[in-house]
Amino acid sequence: MTAARRPATVVLVHGYLANRFMLSPLAARLRGRGFEARKWGYWNIRCSLLVHAERFARWLMERDAEAGVHTLHLVTHSMGGIVARAALDRYRPDKLGRIVMLAPPNRGSFVATRAAPTFGRVLEPVRELSTAADSLVNSLPTPRDVDIGVIAAEWDALVTEESTRPHVPHAHTTVPTFHTGLLFRRDAADLIASFLDSGRFSPSEATAASP
């Protein structure tokens, strides 16, 4: 008799001004749905998000080499999605599975755009996440040959629904909550689990191309 295969690994990445502890409720719910959930975080809020991306790329390389890991799904919140995009540009795991982004500023944040003239020199991510066409977030590539699902927050005060959409084919849905609320809602966890299992948020949904 062969040994049972270990569950797929889900790596959770938090957003700006957040921490790994905020990922705990979502991690617990995903474990309850049969996944192995691991949390990855960062502390420095002043340095470029590319610094975090370098660390995350090296961490993914180590997980990719683990014999017990057969699939590496990514679930990110807010700026965590941009850190993941930058990390995947540096290292693409052989075991990469699907990606779910929660409220990601894929095309920038209008709040960052307003704050950049005042805080951008001190807090690099604020400048990097602006909606300007030449900002870092609008210059980073996004992988095309992987299933990407985006969950937007209906009452998001930081990122518009349009800005959550990457410039690659993706599935998209919206949950009636605030920007950070996506981390704590059971229905969001259900949608994430569904997409990681099937590449869709619901059985009838087709993957949507970016506008």
C-alpha cells in the first residue's frame, strides 16, 4: 500500500502595514479545507517591495526543493500580491500551483498616488504602488501560464475594482466587505479553496480575460 499523498501547500502573504498574525484565521480555515497553510511575512515598511520579493523568491526556492511539498499555491493580500509578482519574476517554482490575490493593487492604488508626493521618499512602497503608468507595480510582469483568481472587496477604500485586475487572463469575483475584511470572512475562504481546487470560484464560472 502506498503512503497517502500530503496535502497541497498554500503560502499566505500579507499586505502593507500588516503582519503574519493577521493571516492566522484564513490559514486555519484553509487547513480545515484540507490544505497545508504556511505564512510568510515581512516587517520593514520603508524599503522597496523588491527587497521583500528577493527574500520571498529565496524562500520559495527552498520550499520548492522540499521533498514533502508537491504543490505550492499562493494566496496573497493587498501588496502581498505585488511582492509575489516580483518574486515570481525572480524565481518560478517548478511546483507552482494556482494563485489567489485578495484586493491586490495590480494597477496601483489611488491612495498611494495621493500619498506619494508627501510620503513616497520615506516609504518606498507608497511610491511604487502608485497608479502612474511608469510606477513599479505597473512595470512588473505577471505570469500568464498559471491560474490566477482575484477577489476584490466591494467596499474597498484603498483599491478600486478595476485596479485589482492584472493584465493577464484571470478569474474575478467580489465579496461584500472592506479591504482587510477579506482575511476574516468564511465566504472568502470558501472561494479561495474552490479556486485552488478547480481554478474557478464557482462551478459555472469561466476564467475571464483581463479587459
